[in-house]
Amino acid sequence: MLEQLSWKVGGQQGEGIDSTGNILATSLNRHGYFIYGYRHFSSRIKGGHTNYKIRISTKSRLANADYLDILIAFDQETIDFNSHELRENGVLIADAKFNPVAPEGKQIRFFAVPLTKIAEENGSAIMKNMVAVGATAAVLGLSPETFLSYLNDKFLRKGEQVVQNNMNALKAGFQYVIDQGIELSDLKLAPGDGVERLYLTGNDACGFGALAAGVRLMPAYPITPASEIMEYLIKKLPKVGGHVLQTEDEIAAVTMSIGASFGGSRVCTSTSGPGLALMMEGIGLAGITETPIVIFDTQRGGPSTGMPTKHEQSDMYAALWGTHGEIQKIVVAPSNAEECFYMTVDAFNWAEQYQVPTIILTDLALSMSDQTVEKFDFSRVSIDRGNLATQEQLEAVAAGQLFKRYEFTDSKISPRVFPGQKGGIHHVTGVEHTEVGRPTEDKNIRNKMMDKRLGKFDGIELPNSFSFNGDEDFDTLLIGVGSTAGLIDEAMERLQAEGQKVGHLHIKVLNPFPTESVQKFVSKAKKVVVIENNATGQLKNIMRFNGVQGEFISQVKYDGNPYIPSEIFTFVKELN
Amino acid sequence: MATVKDFRNEVRPNWCPGCGDFSVQAAIQKALAESGKEPEEVAVISGIGCSGRISGYINSYGFHTIHGRSLPVAQGVKLANRDLTVIASGGDGDGFGIGLHHFMHAARRNMDITYIVMDNNIYGLTKGQTSPTSAQGFKNPKSTPEGNIENALVPAQVALSAGIGFLAQGFSSDIKQLTEIIKAAIAHKGFSLVSVYSPCVTYNKTNTYDWYKENITVVDTIEGYDKTNRIQAMATVMEHKGLVTGILYQNESLKAYEDLIPGYKEEPIVNHELPLSEDFLTKTMKEFV
């Protein structure tokens, strides 16, 4: 029985590709399988090839597989574009309607199923997705009933007849494949463990994390692949008295966030590379005025418009150093949807505790692919707004005096106060300023203020700044950031299976960089490979910039697609 | 109750003697006191330029932002605390050059804030370059020595086109009129623009106090002027090339943005308890199963 397999459905954008994948993925997630769903889409509304790849496994696999076991084709283009991914003796199910031509030179099991015709016979051509799922169930040895709970959730409000029609279509597809009598027993899927888990994208988890963290305002401008965070909060914030405002641009989004934070709200905005570039002056304002804001940056292919629907990890330099002048900020990079949730909560707390702009960096593969993760534990969610002025502090301000919003303290963090509070009047300015916020060019105050702002993380390593797994006595250390975690784990397992001693260090906080901890791992390694999705080795250079000493071998990929596990496995293996 | 003195602080503005901005500062302070506001209930959010310094010269909460962005920051403040009186402020370069589209969007969005622009038809802080409101032919040794070849923007026309609900213009020489206008703008429930002709005595030798006095028409002197008539307002502004002061247009039936937000509460966000119930979070999480 198979412990994992890979399935893909493809066709024209707008043809129900997403819904086909969702039925399969959600239903199997409910039966305790681990799902990883990756969407391929174009920057257009309708038309153009699109596909949805789903990996089904009995344990967590957060990456695409090396090859496909099953391909469902709604058109010939899908076969032409994707059949090279099909493994030897894989399964191709194509709609008989377009007279599909099987790929040459490859041994496959080919089913021309009248998907559209069966759907029409059961009520409507749009149900061809159900027929395709039924055919899939037959291949995998799953019962059609596996999909009943999903169909009920999706269609019961439209009436029992609609559920029945869909079920009939699904069963007809199932039966059609069975009737061909082709041997499929090698594709029988091992059972899932039946545990209820979540199936969501990184964007969903970021949005939900922000909600749980107490965000109430989100000024944001739409951009791929970040818009879903905004769309999620557009639905949720009205339930808690909050609001998403769609701004005129990203400059307004970041500066309105600064205003909302100054006004006393927890606030975030979301964007991708081009928007992050526009936000830079505002991020500098948040830096010098010590105004906490949270920015989601879902990285995509750059530079400029680049490859807007493609994966890349190339905004790290921009996130760290894009602003003119010198400020301190927090940059975190979750590696899966679970971390997107918890680290977003952390980011909101850290932003207010350290009073710095905070960027949550994800990448397209993480932000848009669905994945199965354990349910969130809300006892791990707490809200800490940092140093807020007490009533006593406010009452101690003499009449005619201003509140010391930028008071010099040992921790370098000063008390915050919100407009409306008596005794708290002070001035805020992007000009260098005194403890009460008055503009100054006094060189001593300038030096002290710069040291206060830049020194906030002196000697501080934020919790969970990195993770390590693999062999404690590793010879080879693989280092990554963001969505590559699952890929690196798989490559590591294969290297270990060949007898190599391998460790996997994943960086989760890019600033303040956990230099000391990383150095300990790097120093122990005979070989260090830094794996990332950009052309210039940004993570490797950030490590060096932060003083990590060692020889680094760089593996980079920047063609717009995530790695597949064998690429990393082969690269590392061939280093010997 | 706070008096005008309570809105003053010890800072001496770095404006040149005779600058029109002094009058605007005084009118704002007077209008706030006469509107019954307390200093801590007011937030003045300003941009960059000579006039942008104004947030530091009024005793209230203040935020001196970056060039052109006072309005987005001000709208953020208002969303976080709808009980505050929020005043955004800056100059013609800040508001009608680099920040023009924020102004148009703020006008159509209609949040309850008051935007006070000090228009001197020149860039003062950078020492005298032509501005978007400088007239065609405007000569200035810095940027248009042969005369400005661009057309001047008429802010009042832009405001009306963007669907503004309160439009007024003032002149630094008439503090009494300006104070009354600002009071009305603060009282107006929605976005209000008070654009003030505020001469630059150092760099603008064309648009002087005397020049304005000769060219400005006070709208109250126009017989039968109806400030609720948007078409008449536009016609009057065009007829006078923008050089008309007073409350030019007011639509009191427009609802403010805050009053239209679904689920938005009377209680300002700043006072909300942030943690959500376990029950709510669990129910929300179920959507991902």
C-alpha cells in the first residue's frame, strides 16, 4: 500500500480546477491524511493553463513530490504540459470529450473517461469535477462515501437532490474506471489516521493569526500573492468591531497603519515585493518614531513586476535594509502554515514590546499552497502590548510639560501613550527629536537617540529564531529559510538513507539574527549548504553580514518554481 | 473648559517674520478653544514643509509625518480613535503635489477629519521652487526662470470633483473669517478641506498679501450664493480662478466613512479589549477543517 502519492488536475483557468482539487484534498484531510496542495496559475482571470497538484501522505509532507502518480486532464494542453512529470506506469485520466492523445514513449495506464458526458447525464456538465474525483477514488481504492461529508457541507443548503446528483456523478466516474478492469492494486492508498486537522494556506494562517493577536485595523492594497490575507480579514474584522480599509496605494497602507498604531490600535498591512518597495519611506518613519506596525510580505518573483504568480525568496535584503538611514526592525520568516499562525501572534507582541516595524516574510509557495497542520492551541496565544504608560506616570507630568514618549531607559524602550489620554501629550516626528518628541539637531541627543533605537536588540535572541532537526552528529548541515523546510527534510531523509549524517537548520528570524546559535551549528559541520530561492544567495550573505564564520556552499534556484526534493538531494549528494 | 492659551506651547515657530502661517496657527488654536475641545482630545497630523511644522506648535497630540502623507496617517488615527478631533495639515506642495491623490481619496472616502492647507504657491522650505498651484508664467529664479510653462492646479476644483462634502477657503489676513471657517469644518461630520492662501514673504514676490487682497472675492459678497449647490460652487471657483474665500460648499447629508463601516462600534478601537474568546477562535478555526 502507498504511504504517499501525488495527483494533479489541469485544464483552463475558470474550468473548476480548484474545486476538483478541493473536493479531493478536503475530504482526504478529514480522513486523517496529510495533504499538500500547490496551485499553478497565470496572471489572468480566465483561460490559460492552470493546475492544482495535491500530495497525499500518511505523514506530514510540506513539499511537492518529485513525480506525479496520477494526472487528470480536462484538455490536451494539460497532457502536453504535465505528462513529463508522470512516473513510469502512472495513471492518466483524461476527458474523452476532447479525444485525448496519450504521451508517447512512456509506459502509463491511460483512461479516456467521458467526464463531461457522465456529468451531463447526471444533471450538468459542471459536475465533471465530481466524475474526476470518482475516477480518482477508484484508482486509489477509496470508497465513494469518503467524499459524502464534504458534499453535504458544500451542497446540502441547495437541497438533498443536489447532493445526490453530485454523488451519482462521482459514483459513475468511480464505476467507469472499475469497469475497465485495469490492474490498479499497486496504487491502493494506506489508510489515514482519522485525526481531525486543519487544511489551510499560509495566507489563511497569517490572517487568522492576526485576528487572534487582536488586530483591529488593516489598511492594505491588493497584490498577488498577498491579497488573501486582506480578504480573510475583510470577512473577519467586522465580527470584532475592526475594519480593513483598501487604500489608494501601499504608501497610504503603511502610513495609515502608522497612524492607526499611534492612535492605539493593533494594526497590520500586507503586500508583496513591489508594495514593499513603496512602503520603505513609511517603514523608516515607523522606525524613527518607534511606532509598532506589522507588515506581511509574501515574496514573489522579482525584480519589478517580475514573475507575479511565481515563487521566489528575494525580498530578504529589501526587508532588512530597504529603508534609507538606519533603523532597527524585526523580520521573521515562518516555514509552514502552523508557524504562520503562531509567529504572527509573536510578531504582533514583539512589534509592541520593542516598538519597531515588524515584517513577516513568507513566500508564494507558503502563502498560497494548502497544507495539513495540527489544530492550533489557543492557550499559546497571549497578547502583550509592551510598555504602556501607567496612570501614575501620566499624573506625574506637570502642567505645561510634555510626556516623555522617548524617555531614555535602560531597556531602551520608552512608555507609550495614546491620543485622548490626559497627561500624555507629546510630539511625534520623523525629524530627529528629544525625549518629548521635539525636533533637535543637538549632536549629543542625536547620538543617544540613535543608540537607543539601534540598540534595542543588543544581546537579544528572540524565541524560536531557528529550528534544528536531523542527526545531532551531522557532517553536512543544510540551512534554509521559509517554505523550503519540508523539502530540505525530505532531501535529508534520503541522504540519511544513504548513510550520510545530515542536520537541517532552518532560520525563522532574520533580524535580530541569531548569530551565536547559528555559529554553533555551522562550526560543527564539515560541510554547510545554504539552500534558497533567489539568484544571489541572500540568506547566505545575511549570515555572513551578521558575522557567521564558515565556508558556505550555495544552492540557488530562481526559475519561479519551488524545488522538488530530488534537486536538493542530488545537489548535496554530488558534492562528495 | 480649555481656552486658546491651553492650545499654545512654548515653541517659537521657525517661520519667517510675516509668514502667513502664523495666522493659520492662531486661527486653529482659537477655533479649537471655541469649539469646546480639550488639548488631549485633539491630534494634529502634519506633512513636510514650512507649514508641516505646525503640529509641533499647537499644544495637542501631534504627529509630524513624511512628505505628502499627513492624510493617510490622519485617517489611521481617526479609525483607531473615532472620538478624537483629527486635523491634518500641510502646504500646497505637500497636499497638492506629492500628496495629491491621498487628498482626492480622502475627500471621496469622507472620514470625519479636517484638512487645513497653507497654500503659498511656492516651495518655501527648499528655498523657493515653483509649486503645483503656481500660475502659468510664474517666474522664479530657482525652477522656472523663464516662467512656469505648466498650468496651475486649482485645489477647490479638484476637491469638488473628488466629491468632497465640505469645501472652504481662507486668507491669512482675515483671521476672523478663517477661525469661523475652521470651526465649521471641525463641526462638519465628514471630510473637510480648508485651503488657506498663506503668503510666503521670503520667496514669493508675486502672490503677496496685497496681490491676494486685490484678487480675492469673499463668497458672502456674492448675491444669492448657495453653498449647498455644488454646481454653483464649481462655477464660482472656475469664474474666479479659485481666488474666492469662505465656505464654498457643504453637503450635510453625506454620511461619514466611520458611520458606514460594517460592525464598527461607537466605542473607539483604542478602548477595545483585544483578546478574543476561546469559543470564537475555535469556531473560526473549524472553517479550516
